[in-house]
Amino acid sequence: MAIVFKDVCKSYGSGPVVLRIPHLELSEGALTAVVGPSGCGKSTLLRLVASLSRPTRGEVRIGGNGARAEPPGRMGIVFQDATLLPWLDVRRNIELPLRLRGIAAPERREAAREQARRVGLGGVIDRHPAQLSGGMKMRVSLARALAADPAILLLDEPFGALDALTRDRLNEELSALQERGRWTAVFVTHSVTEAVFLADRILVFSPGPGEVAGDIAVDLPRPRRADLRETDAFHRLVTRVSGMVRNPHNTPDWGDDPR
Amino acid sequence: MKGRPLSTRAILPAAFALVVLGGWYGIVLALETPAYLLPAPHEVLAAGRAEGAALAAAAITTGSAALLGLILSAGAGFFLAVLLAASPGTHRTLYPYVLLLQTVPVVILTPILVLWLGPGLPSVTAVTFLITFFPVTSNTLEGLRSTPHSMIDLFRVYDAGRMQEMMRLRIPWALPHYLSGLRIAASLAPIGAIAGEFFAGSGGTGGGGLGYRVIVYFSRHETAALFAAGLTACGLGFAFVGAVALLARFALRHWHESAKPRD
């Protein structure tokens, strides 16, 4: 399901414009990473797609409709904190979107078990969040988003609070899941290496007001495995994106595709 | 404290009790205080033994009213909080009156309640309710209003209705707050019941509660028995708070750090 921004402007109250996107199309089945410094409107963009916030001007179309017209249950979201309900065990946490949609218990139980298995949580399905490590909590959060059978997957710095090793491993797992699922995904992150590793396309945002300052196609091969991080192509791309993030306004426009 | 055996945990409070008892005896012996002002500990014990049956019956009467009042608070205080949290409109409309009810001194309301409900259990229960519902309501309300925004966003992304949001997110989230409100209410319940009995405790079945016994002992200048009544009330309060603490520990066992496996 494609996502199209048309003449979108967002400000809060009478405050300054925090995000301005004249035109942007996120194509179906691609993972778009959004990077940039704090306060550049990355999360605002995600909230607009999720209909958690409405544009002050313009519109966000999803699969041809305005964001509000999106049929229920077709989005999955993962936040930086795992936002697990502490009173529910892992299985019930994963089931949550299905339960809210009114799906019968046997069916949602089966779906939860399947998702838990896919993210490597099969053995801890009866535990409560207090009994899990930070990385495992994020896995539950991811499994919950996938259980919603999303056409669109929104990830708001999901691995930002994790240690580097866990983060890398979860990146690899998410990449493998993405290759099978092919959801239209928007991944907000502070980490350029994470963005390059996961994305089909990277949008670099600049602050004041938040705007797309760079748009880079990531043409690294798939499937992406850990050793991709050792390649020259990967390093070149990381260097290029990092430069853009540091200095968005002084960088020449690289266009959609450097080739 | 966690993990230490009970015997070690009991030593310090027990030692402190001995120090207090020693000090008490010291004052009684050194100042030769008359028994009607400050009886010695053994005199309190003797009075407690002599009045044991009366005090036990009174504790049951007071405890029943306190328990009924607390149960009413636990239910009504909770529903009131949900109603207040349900919309800004209900909060604006009702909350000033909840505060108002809390600021009217109970000693003024008690005689009115006795006039309306008659003396005995109903009015004592009503006084207990008035004293205990506010901590339940205000704590629960705080819990309902402190649900993290990210969790509410999560529910909105999954198209949860307001009812689902309340039942599946905000109410469970407020549970620890509710239970801590209930713990405060539990410590107030026997106090409320005894205060109610000063006005309303002489009637009804079974010879009156602790509040009534206190009035009787005071009129007879039986200070040792007054102390014994005070200790009985303490015991009642401990039982109430302990019961709620146990309930809270059970209800929150999965949330708590203690649920984490240890290596």
C-alpha cells in the first residue's frame, strides 16, 4: 500500500511549522528509513501516517485514500519503548491487535504463537514483560505489530534503547522478516548504519522546519546479512548519508539515484 | 529487606518495642504517675485481660462496620474515578463536589447521618465510607489519567474504541494506584468507624463497638482499659492494612521486579 504526501504542512497550535512536505510518495512494499537530527519532524511524519495526528494543511493518502479512511487493523506500529502491557503475558501482548479487532480466541492464539515463533520468542510465550530483557521486549513489540497483519509497518526508533550487539541482531532479523513480508514500512531512526542496513530508500530530514533534504536509493543486494556491514559499498553509503545528516543544506542534491 | 528470613526482620522492631516498654516503665517508676494518668504496661495487660471479651466483641462490631464501609469505598470510589476520567466534561462537573464532600468535617456529617439512617451499623458504615472513599477515588483517578501517551497511541493505531481503551488499558494501568489508594483507605477505615461510633455506636445489636467502649471507659476513668482499647484498635488497623497489602502483592505479582527470574 503506497503512502502519498500532498502539500503537507504541520504545526502545533500557533507554533512554527514543524514539517513541510510538498510531495512525497513512499512506494508499496519498500522500507523507507527516515534519518535526521532531533526535532526535524521524523516522528511527526510517522504520526501523520498513523493518523495519530492530522496535517494542518494538505493530506496524507494511504493506498489512494486519506489517512482516516484506512480500513482498521492494517497498520502495525513499534515505538522506542516496547509499550507492552505489564499485566499480560507475552502471548496476550502479541494478541492485542487481534483482540481489539474482535477476532476469536483460538484464531488469535494461533496467530500469536506463530508470530512469537517467527521472532524467536517461542520459549517465553507464558512470561510477563517484567521477566524479559530489553531486546526480548522489543521482539514482543515487533511480533505484536506483525500479528496485526499490517500492510503498513511503522517503526519509531524501535531499537534506539538497545545495546549495539542486540540492535545489530534485531536489524538482521527485521531485514529477514521484511524480505518475506514486504510491508510498506517507515523506519525512523537516529542511526545511519541501521538505516543503510535495512532500507530500500533513505530520507534525510533537516530541521526548522522539517523538510526532506536528501533522498537516497539504497541499492545494496538482498537478502542482507551481517557481513553486508563489512562491504565497501555499505561503508560508502554510510559515509554519504552521515555527511548529509551533519550538513543537510550544504550538500549537493544527490537526486533519487546516484548511478 | 527482600530475601532475609523473618527472624532477622523481626529482631529490630522487637528490640525497639523493648526500648519503648523500658522507657514507659522508667517514666511510671521515676515519676510515680497515678494509674488514671499513665498506667504501667502490666496494668494495661491486666485491663485487657479483664475486658477481653468486651473488647473482642467491640472489635468485631467496629471491624464489621469498617469492612462494610471499606468495601463500599472500594467499589463506589473506583466507579466514581472511572466516571471522572471518562471525559473532561464529567470531571469538570463532578470533581468540585467530590472535593467539597471531602472538605466537610465528618464530625458535622455524622449527626446528620444518624438522624437519617438511625444509630448503629448503617450510620457507622456511612461515616467510614465518607472517610475512606476519597483516597480510593483520587488515587485511581491519578492512575487513569497517567496512562502513557505511547500506549494510548498504540490503542488508537489498532483502532480501539474508547470503551476498549478504558477497559483494556486505562483501568488495568490504574490498578497499582487503586490498590495504594485502597491501602490508605484500609488504614482509615477503623478510625472512621470508631469516630462514627462516638455518635452512633451505642445502638444496634451487640453492645457497641470500640468507639462506644472508649466512651464508657473514659466516663469511668478506667485509663488502663482505654489503653487496651487503643491497642485493640491498632490491631484492627494492622489487620486491615495487612489484608490489602496481601491483596496488592497477589494482584501485582507479575508486574513487580520480584517476578524477574534470578540467576
